[in-house]
Amino acid sequence: MKGKTYIPFVLFMAIILLPISSFGQRVEPKVIESGVYTGIGEELRDILGFRSALEKGNLSEVRYLVESYPERNLLSTPIDINGKKQQPICIAAAAGYLNLIDYMLEKDPKLVKKNCGYKEEQALWVAIEKGHADVALTILRYNPPVKAVENYFIDANKPVLLSKVAEVFKDKGVLTKLIPALLDAGASPYDPTSGKSPVGLNHDYSADAFFHGALNNNRAFIITLRDEMKRRGGKQPQAHYYSWVCPNYNGGDFEENFEKIFEKEIKFLKKYNIEIGFKIKYIDWDYCE
């Protein structure tokens, strides 16, 4: 008899004490499946689901959340991904979600100015870097800023759009659309930027879009850019290369070896009637002795 009464008593005490023991403790949301949570309010659950919808390219879900919570400014609020804050438009551009890009920019054209990285890349740069020409062309309809490198030895690592196009795209059909659109937007083929150093090169350098086209053996890019510039009535296209060296460096030696180091690139450019301009810039940096 005692055993029979003992069990109900234990269960009764457990029911009484369990809520008391958890009083004041934070109740964490439990993930049931991707984007679905319990233990939190409906609004917060929806907001947490926005990242999932964005990463999957779910336009209907993104639209529902943006329009259900206008005060949250979801399209312009950075999202934490692996410890880094990323703009929604940058996530969509990197993934190539054209339908999301269309929707976002129709809602807020100013999103084209949002920075996506430490070099101040924006969605246009991200789309080009990831090879999404259709996304880049859509973004270009909204007049994005096209950054120019004004001082190459200070801003040499900043994004230069046409040089990145030379690295990424080799399809002539894509290039005949993308290059004119970038030139119309104000991109300059002569903005220099640094890139991957060729074998045998032991100094810093920067080069323009034509030279980057040669470095990437991109015939379609060279021809398309050359022909488009001629069509616009400009001067004979020219590739530019800039070498940065310390003042005590014998620039003449390098200039003599320039044609040997870049023999393949020079032949490549001359084959398509692109002249080459070469300059040595002496920079008195701290490590120069």
C-alpha cells in the first residue's frame, strides 16, 4: 500500500517543483526545422525566417515578410552570417537571385549604394565577381555608383569593374551587353588596379582593363572593349601598365626586362592592335632603403 501511494506523491511533487525550478531562466527558442521556431513570438519567428528565405531565393516569402513588417526595414538591415554583417542585396547578388534583385531595387533603388565588403564593393561588383551578368545588367538600370581609382598607388586594390569583367567573363555574347552598359554608366577602361602578379614579377604593380584582359588571356574581352571604344569615337585604345618601385631601384633594368617578363601579354595585345603604355612610379615607402 505504501508503494502505491509513494508513486503518485513523487509525480505530484515533480509537477509542482518543475515550473519553480525554471522560473526566471531564459527560454531559448527551439528549432523544429529550417526557419521554424517555437518558444518565441510570431513576429520574431518571422524575422528570423527572413534570412532563410533570402538565402534560398524565396521571393514570395521575402516579399511577405518585407511588406508585413515595414517598420523593420528588412531590405536595408544587415544580416549576421558567420559573424559578418551582410546587406540583403549583397547576399542576393552573390547568389545570382535575379528575381530578388528586381524586387529589392523596385522597392528601394538606393540599395545599389550599400557596401558589401571591406573594400567598399557594392552589389554590382559582387554580381560581376560571382559571374552573374544578368544580375549586373539589372543593377545597372538603377544607376549604381561606378567607382574610379583616382590615385592608383594609394587605391590600387580598390574594385575596378572592367578589370574584374576581364577576369570573370569570356563569353562574347555576355560581353557585348555588359561592356557597353558599364561604359554608359561611367566605368573607365583606363582605371588601374592591382591583380595577380605574373611569374617572375617581384614588385607591386597596377594595370588597366586591357592589360588585365591580356593577363587573363581573354580574347573576347579585348576585342569587344576595343571595338566598343572605337565605335564611340575615342582615341586608339591603349593598354597601360604601372610598376611601383623604390627610388633606389634601377628602373631602367626593369624597363629593359619588361618585354621579356610580359612577352606573351605584349604579343597578345599587339595581335589585336592594342598599343602598350609602360610607366615606372617611384614610391618612397618605409621599407625602401
